[in-house]
Amino acid sequence: PTCMDGCNYCVMLEKGCSTPLDQIIRVSRSLLCYVLKVLSEEYDKYMNQVNDTLRKPSNDREEFFLKLLNNSSKIKIMTYVIDDYFADKLIERVRAGNADIMLILDKGKSEELKDIVKKLNNNGIKVRVFENLHAKIYIFDDSLVIEGSANLTRKGLRENEETLELKADLRSVNEYVNKFNE
């Protein structure tokens, strides 16, 4: 048997595929490398577009964040401050079902926001405090991270000049998840 492109320099896609009956289609290494290169280029292009959106204050930046929030079941947030609008969005997500949300706030700010913290806790959102916290990290399903300078406020996501970046590579995501869990 020959590969799909006829070069006969095959990648064995399944264990024990050395006989024609075990694997009907073989893929050449050169074809596989080409497909992986195209996929990598498309991924990089998409990530650049997303990060361009995250860098500019706009409704799009807030909408992107809300899409991630509404499509994730495990959400971990570390932020200096949260406003009522996003507290309500987190509560809506929990009420919609199948969402586990944990929020870490700055201890000093949480005392100022005690009504919001109480509302979050009463609606199933685990709120913890950390002394001198100024980090802004948003983790979605332990597979995507938005990291930067924006607090979880409408002003922070919609109006302010902020630095935000989406990270999806496994190493970076795991580092943020581990830091959050500590």
C-alpha cells in the first residue's frame, strides 16, 4: 500500500497498522507535516486576532470574556476588585447550572466589597481572600487563561486601557492553574 500522496513514506497512525487490512488509509510524513504546519499557522492567526481584541478597550473585549464565562463549567478568577455587574454575571452563570466558580480577591478590597462578597457566597460562588493581591488571572476549564491588568469590572473590561492576553498553551495554563490552587 502507498500513502495518500503516493510517496510511501508513511506515518503509522494506529498501533499494528503495518498490514493493509489494519489501516485502510496511510498518511505520509510530508503530508502530515504540511497539515500540522497549516493548523499551526491558523491557530497563531486566531490567537493574534483574539489578543488584538483583548488589548483594546471595547464591547468586543467584554463580550469575548462573557462568552468564555458562559461556555465554561470550571472558572477560577483572581482579581483585585469585582463590581456588581460582574458579580451578577457570575451568579447568573451558577444559576444556569453546571458551573463551579472560585474567586480570589484582595483582602483589603474584599472588606470594602463585603456586600458583593456576601451575595457571591450566598449564591454558591466560593470567595477567598489573599493579602496584598493585585493579580488579574481568569482561568476557564483549566484550559484557557486570560492574564493581564484588567479587574473584573465593566470599566476594566470595556473602557480602560489594559493589557490582557489569552494563553492556551499547556505549560502556561498549568502554571497559572497551579499558582491559583496554591
